[in-house]
Amino acid sequence: MTTGLTVWLTGLSGAGKSTIAAGLATRLTQQGFSPIILDGDLLRTGLNADLTFSEEDRNESVRRAGEVALLLNGLGGHVVISSLISPLRAARDAVRQRHADHDVDFLEVHIAASLEVCESRDTKELYARARRGEVTAMTGISSPYEAPSNAEVVLSTGTQSVEESLDALEAAVRARLR
């Protein structure tokens, strides 16, 4: 019997991870669950404030978020929604393995939107700044993003509406919670 569930949202900046995480959390709360969101931007201001955007530090950020998710799962089987770019497949696979080692269910969700779509949604102007050379190590521009090879769910947020994406994700999560 597994304890808890971690829903790991991965994708480029601007793909819609935070929007999907918030929407899923709202839906699950309305159904009586206690979801907890681990958002990469928020983790960077505290838990990961000592980390840079180097490949090593990005992997450490993913590892730490995975460990926090495991801790929260162990405190009563929470649904943890992790919303991080988590650009490298090996780091995400390591988190998946840690979950398996602790008998905690792990659902990898690729928030798939093209670089062009993400750049058009550039609310933080990160892509524009990266194109001007003001931001180094920008995932998708000057740093790699390795899309999941075995994600359980792929949401095409560049072509699907938020509601369509949430409907698909909610169905996958509900199937895991049964």
C-alpha cells in the first residue's frame, strides 16, 4: 500500500506549471484532499536560496524538492504537487526512484509547450532578458531541457485550454488515489 502521491510537474518556464498546480490543488481541495504545492520559484527564495543556476545546483534543487515531497507524503499521505522546471531527466529519475524506495506513488507530468509559446507568455521577461544576454543559463535557451521520456501524463498546454489540461490531470490523479 502506498502512502501519498507526488505529482511532479516539469516543463519550460512559461509552460503553465504554476497555473496547472494551483488549479489541481483547488480541485483536489474541493474533493476533500489536502494538496500541498512545492513551487520552484518559491523554493528558490528559501530552501534553495543558496543555489545557483549551475547544472549541479539545479540537480540539488530537484533533489531537495523530492525529499520535501517525501517528508510531506510521510506526514499523512498528502498529495504533493511539485512544480519545478527540473530540466534534467536524470535528476527527475532519481526523485522517482527515491519515491519508489519509500513506497510513495510518483506521477510525472510533462507540461509541454513549445519554446515559442513559452516565450510569448514571458511575464517575467526571462526569455527576453536571456535573448539580450542579461540572463545566463536560461533553460531552453542557453541551458538544456530534457523532456521526460516516460511521463505518465503529457499536457499540451500550448494547444489545450487550462480546463482541458486540468480535466486530464485530475483524471490521472484520481485514478492513482483510488
